[in-house]
Amino acid sequence: MPGDDDPRRLEVRAWLAEHPRPSGRELAEAGYVAPHWPPPWGLGADPIHQLVIDEELRVAKVGRPVNPIGVGWAGPTILHAGTDAQKQRYLFPLLSGEEFWCQLFSEPGAGSDLANLSTRAVRDGDVYVVNGQKIWTSFGHVAKFGILIARTAPHAPKHQGVSYFVCPMDLPGIEVRPIIDMTGAHAFNEVFFTDVRLPAENLVGEEHRGWALAKVTLANERVSLSSGGALWGQGQTAGDLFDLVRARGGVTDPSLRQRLAALYIEEQILRLIRLRTVTAAVQGRPPGPEASIRKALADEHGQKIMELAKDLTGLDGLLNDRGPLGVLDPSWNYGFLFSPALTVGGGTSEVQRNIVAERVLGLPHDIDVESGRTWREAQAAR
């Protein structure tokens, strides 16, 4: 890392001296929320510059606005394919956290195979009329906007005829129903669209070409979900569990010791894969199959962390406020109950393995059920 006299570090420190308690808007306008984005929304910062900014904000105890879907997924897609008017309208409020976002992708019949979505958007003059249902929409009940994919050419092959929209969540005809998960929390929702009139100006990119944009979003999603804490970037890490075990004198049971050792090895492998992702960013490459590799491994790793933590809790694990080795911390119990969702959300582990199989190992693509041929072979024969 650059030293204390690095000009980039000095610049951040000077700004923080003038803004010791910056607002989300001030951080966004300074380019410190997403510094790798191009100006005026970011600084066009390379990865080292980003790390310097991250470190200085952390030392100053300054947190960025919380808007994971907006900053992590919607923003990069709008930057990639949005019009100038869309960028001007959405990006700064998104970065500042003033407008919270959700994702309207998964459907009851099209989760793992998202391209089979059935939500329709029919052009009617200067609007699209949207009908359908989405599910597992995180924070849809508090979001101002959602990123929506819907089928605009119903007879096109499944990876074609899909369009990508910015959807205001307060439009007439949108109904958001809560889904209470087994942790007792309400984060997920199902969303119903009944003759929702969505302005045509909210189309992102070209009509019928939204699947390519959805892949941009999903690639960024897999990077976001496979970083930080064990619960999709939140919550505890394996390192937190190791610290607890060390602080309480370790464990003597050979089986538990072996599981802790295996967990440590996995953590180091994931750290190295993360460095490969950073290297790709340094070289100017977008997230690739390594994002799917890391997410598939990280999700199962997160489940192992929480399972081992619960086993280290012993009989106290029956209580919802107890963590491993007697610590009073209900977040460990929450993590244990939430962790089964890790290998489903953001693309199932099976989907991630399919991506790796196709893009890294060169194995055949989707099989067309009717013909028994790969999807590409079936399209070539038509």
C-alpha cells in the first residue's frame, strides 16, 4: 500500500478534515462512494487508489451510504447502457443513498433458470404495460426504484426478447407482499404487476436486448455477494470465529479442530481468488467466471462457518441469544438460520457451476429438451 506521503492519501485526508462527518450526498459528489466509476460520479480510480480511499474512510470511521443493489448492481448497468438523461437522473441519488433500490429478476417459475421469465411488458405508445410476478425481492417494501427484466418479445428464444427497465416502485398496479423467513425477519418480498404502465423512457439499453444487461448485473452481483462477511458480505467471517476460539483457549476435540483447520484453508483459498478478481480489475477486465467460482465456494463456506459456530455453542445453541463457546451474541443464531439461503440467492450453486463448466471447461451449453441438442445447436438448426 502507498505510504503516508502518497498524494492520493493526503488528498483524502484533507477532504475528511474539511468534512469530518460527511453526508451521503457529500461522499457521492466527492467520488468516494464508488471511486472506480468515471467522473463525475466517481474518480476513475484504479484499484490501488480505491484501497487507499477505503483505508482512509475506515480510519476516519466514515461509512458509505447503504444501498447495495443500487450501488453494486443497478448503477454499473446504468453506467454501461443508460442514456445520459438516465445517468443524470439516477446515479447521484443512488450513490448518496437518498433513493434505495431493489432487484426485480427472480420469478416463481424462473429462479435458477432466469431466462425462462414470464413477466410481460407490452409496448403501448409511450408506455409499457407490465403484467407478472417477481419473488425474493430484497427490500422491495422500502425501495424507491427496482431494476426489472421482462419479456417484450414472447415468441423469441428465451435468451432473446427480454428488456431491462428502471421501475418506480410506487406505480399503480404494483403490489408488494412480505415474505417472512425463518429468522423471523422481513427482508424478502413477492411483487405483483397488474397492468402497470411503465414509461418507455425507463427502458435501459435496446428493446429485446436486455439479457446481455442482466448478465452485467448478475456478474456484479456475484462479486458483491462473495465478498466481506459470510452472509453475502454481511455478518461474521471465519476469522471472527477463529478469534473467538483463540480468546477462549482453543478446542481440544479433534473433530472440531479438524473442521476449524479446513475452514481456515477455505478462507485462504477464497482470499486468493478474491485477489484474482482484483487483478482482473487492475487489468481493466470485467468480472468473469472467477466471480461464479468464488460465489459457489463462498456460499458453502458461509454455511460451514455458521454450522460449526452452532456446534461450538453446544446445548446453549437452543437459545437464540447465544453464540459459540458461551458468547452472548444473537447474530450467530441469526446467521445459522439465514445460511441455508446462501446457496440459493444470487444464482444457485448449481447455476454457478454451470457457468464455470461452460465458460472455463468448455462443456456444452443448455440442452434443448425437445430436440436433445444444445441450445446453440437448436438455434442453428432453425
